[in-house]
Amino acid sequence: MLHSAETLSKRIDEAIRQIPFDLKPATLFDPIRYALSVGGKRIRPLLVLMATDLFGKELESSLGPAIGIEIFHNFTLLHDDLMDNSDIRRGKPTVHRKYGTNSAILSGDAMLIESYRYMATAPPAILPELLALFTKTAMEVCQGQQLDMDFEKRSDVTESEYLEMIRLKTAVLLGCALKMGAMIGGATSQDAELLYDFGINIGLAFQLKDDLLDVYGDPRTFGKNIGGDIVCNKKTYLLIKALKTSRGSQHEELQRWIAATQFDREEKIASVKNIYNDLNLRDISENLIEKYYLAALDALSSILISDERKKELVSLAENLMYRVK
Amino acid sequence: MLHSAETLSKRIDEAIRQIPFDLKPATLFDPIRYALSVGGKRIRPLLVLMATDLFGKELESSLGPAIGIEIFHNFTLLHDDLMDNSDIRRGKPTVHRKYGTNSAILSGDAMLIESYRYMATAPPAILPELLALFTKTAMEVCQGQQLDMDFEKRSDVTESEYLEMIRLKTAVLLGCALKMGAMIGGATSQDAELLYDFGINIGLAFQLKDDLLDVYGDPRTFGKNIGGDIVCNKKTYLLIKALKTSRGSQHEELQRWIAATQFDREEKIASVKNIYNDLNLRDISENLIEKYYLAALDALSSILISDERKKELVSLAENLMYRVK
């Protein structure tokens, strides 16, 4: 690649700062500015630019779609927080807590529209193809969120159903970002597809790592409270796997903790974590993460470009894999 | 025009029936199918096709964008009903009443995405321009809805603020439908703009007519209960005008009715209607509607196409103007 990830990140931050959200009425645009200002790692727009850069193309044409994908991602967080009734996002009040439910609905809608405005700035020659990819992906993200909500009401979710859900909810947007960048960069459709696969596998590893950090993360470096998923019985990979593989009194104990309405928070976390330990779920989970990580690197290595130019993508993938928060 | 409105309506109904909403999960797509099946007059897609037809162009290329605009319109109804907490739409339970709040949020989002999928089927040569128009319009509709919600909390809304709100919330989408159809039909940008103006003026007349029918409609033909806007103090043209022009004891009486929390429904309707009558608001309102109607016809007549070919558009405008429900 011609540019470091750091250089690209700076261009993204600058472009986000320049989004003209001082439009009227302020009641519509203030929540949008707030949602985008809360930050985050800006990984998706970075992937768009890195993919274009990988093929040696000027970054000008990618910047609009990159910003579009970041606005879209923040729209999904905004509406997801509302649907999940979450109070806090990245240490700050969520949009519906700060501005109310109706503002969260409508400002989210406006963000989705805004994401298409930026998407439509892509080069006209590839616009139809690029929009088709974005729309397909956006719909898949909705499907993933719906499955996630449906799973809350079920106790028989299988491992493969779970993996399909996180593929839709998380992985496809990473794949889309990379493929989009590749398309703008003039990649062959085969190379664009390989980058998509790279993104899907990184995305799956990323989400599984998220599930793992909730239980095994270091409280000093992990951003959220350890054990949050355990407390609210979130159907993570670990819980689904534990429900499937536990037997006898251990299975009963797990079921009791899930059914409990009154409990000591720390006691529940410690007990469920013990069951996970007994079932060796940390290793099983890390092995699966490793499997997806290797599949990602495999896809990347099949792209006929020198390893030297792929370095930044590999190190981004490494950072996501070995992150502690 | 080459086709009657009736023929065009049939093509639209058929195209809507063919939308593939049997995708998974059903929890996401059932509410969408329901929202679209509840019906309505399908005026917006009809305007797209009529505009293309006006310029003698094949309708194939317009059908996708026409369906896109109808899906978008139904998305706005779905989310508006949720924000307004409405229980009934066209005589049936609203989506959030039938499927729950989260389904209404997420299925609405999916409809907005779906509307872009159909929009993107427009001829590639005009796709960037067409998307820019659609995105600008979609954002304006959000701005209009936000203003409408903001107005609920204010008692000093002016007539011009109200007219700007209904321009954004209702009129621009009619203008957009017509302009889009004209663009696909190969109209000059001047003719496309004239059709847009025709739509804006029809839209303003349409909404003012809606406000009027709520009070002066015939209960036997009007779809909703007469006086619904009066009961809930909706800031319609009539109420805003009454608040502005009433004086002395009449003004005080109006304020008392607005502030009242316990009242007889029919008594409130009759009393407020009396004030409207005394202030001559029916005539004032009808004159304003007539003004917009004439401005619409004026824009249409400036398009250099034979009157014969404009007949269907004129009669649609007439129907919307002289409708009783």
C-alpha cells in the first residue's frame, strides 16, 4: 500500500468532521452529529480506503463511499441501541436516552438516507454495481439484527445459526467495505471477491473475539464491564456452545442461572465462567477464531499483489485479532 | 398520454404483488408485506408512470423507481405511525400495533433500503441525477416529519412555517415522483422542473384539503372520524389560522378548548368548528387550495406538449382537489 493506516485514518476523521450537519431543524441533525461524534475505531471506512490503496488507485473516489459506510454503521448502532434498550454506547448516553425515542427513530432514518447520499458519489461507471452491493449488504445487516432479536426468545439456537447471524450482523459490512474499495480501485472481480472473503472471515473472528473478551477480557483494559453478556443471558457463541455440550448437573446449574431472576451479579458471572472453563470453551473459541483468521489470511494471500503492499491489511487484521478491548 | 391512469394503476398493482418479500427471516419481511398490502391510492408511483408517459417514453424503465417511491412512502407511514403512536391506518392495525415496536423500527429500515434497491434500477445514464433527487427528497420528508413533531410542542407556529412543513412532509414527494418520471421520459430539465412545480402545488392543495375534510367532510364518505384533528389539537392550517385571527372572548374560548383535558368529544368539535365558521376559515382555506390548484395547472400548461396528452394528469389533479375522502 502507498499510505499508512494512520494517514488514511486522519483523512477519514477530517472528512467526517466536514459533514455538513448544521441543517435545519436542529432537532433532526443534532442527534446525528452526536451519534457520529461519539467516535469508534472507524474501521469500515479505513477498510474501504485500504482496499482502494491496495490496488494503487487514487483515494479521492473512495472517500465518499467510505464515509457512507461509516454513517450507515452508526445508523445501525443507533437503531440497535434503541431496539435493545441500551443506555450507554462508548461510555456516553445512547441517542434515544439523550434525545428521546422519536428523535432516535427519525434521525436514524435520516442517517440511512445520508449514507446513500455519500454512496452515490462513487464513480458513475461502477455506481449501479456498487449500490447493488451496498443495498444487499444493508439488507443483510437488518436480517442479522432481526435474527439476533429472534434468538433472544429461543433456547435452541444452534452453533451454525449463531455463526450465520454474526455473519449477517457484523461480517458482511466489513466484506462490503473491502469489496467496495477494491471495485473503486479497479480490482478484477476475482480479487474483489477474495478481499470480500478476507473481510467476512475477519468479521467472524472479530465478533467471536468480542464474545470471548466479555468473559475473559482484562477488566483493566476492556472497555465494558466484564461478564455483561453472562448477566443478561446474551446468546453468545460461548453460551450456545455451553448449552449444547454441558451434561447432567452442570447443564442443570447453567439452566438455573439462566432462569434466575434474583441473583448476585458477581456470583452468576463466576459460576457460569466456571462452567465455561470446565467445558474448555476458551480454547474451543480461540481455535475457531484462529481458523477464521487463517482463512482470512489465505484469501488475502491469493490476491496477486506483493506481500509488501498487503502489510497494512495484515497488521490491521492482527490488531483486531489480538486486541484486548 | 398514451395510457389511461387505470391501465397504469393496474401495472403498479401487479408490480407490487410481485415484490419478493418471502425472504428470511419472516419476522423481518412479514411486517413489510403487511404494510404494503394495506393499500392506499398508489398515487406516487402513478405520477412517476404518468410523467414518463407524458413524454411518450416506454414505461419499462420507470416501473422500478415507481415501486421504489411507493415503498419509500409506505416506510414513512410506518415510522410516522410509530412516532405518532397511531393505532389504525386505513382501517387496519398499524404495523407496531400488530408486530411490536422493534419490528416496526427494523422492518421500516428494511423498507427504506428496499426503496433504494428499486430506485437503483433506473437507467444508468441518469442514475446519479435521479438518486440525488430521491435522496434530497427523502431527507426533506424527514425534515418535514421532524418539524411536524416540533410543532406539537409549540403554540406560536406561523402560517408560513406550517406551509413549509407540509411542503416538506407531503408535497416534495409528489414533485419528486413527477420529476423522476419526466427525467426517465427524457424531458428537458425545464419541463421536468415544471412538472415538479405542478406536483408541489398539487401536494400543498392536497394536504390543505385533508385538513379541511377533517372538519367539513361528509361523515358518510370521509374515511376517518370527522373532527379527529380538532379533538387532539393537531396544528392544522385551520387551527393555526384560528389562533392567529381570533380575538377577545373567542380567542379565549379556543384556548380553553385546547387546554381542556376533560371534555365531551362532540361538544369540542362543534364549538371549535363554530369558531372556524365565524372566522370564515372554510372559505379562506378553499381559496388557498384554489390558488395552489391554479398554480399547478399553470405550471402544467407551460410544458410544451399538447393539452390532449395532459388530460390524465389534469383529471388526477381534479380528483385529488374535489375528493370527498
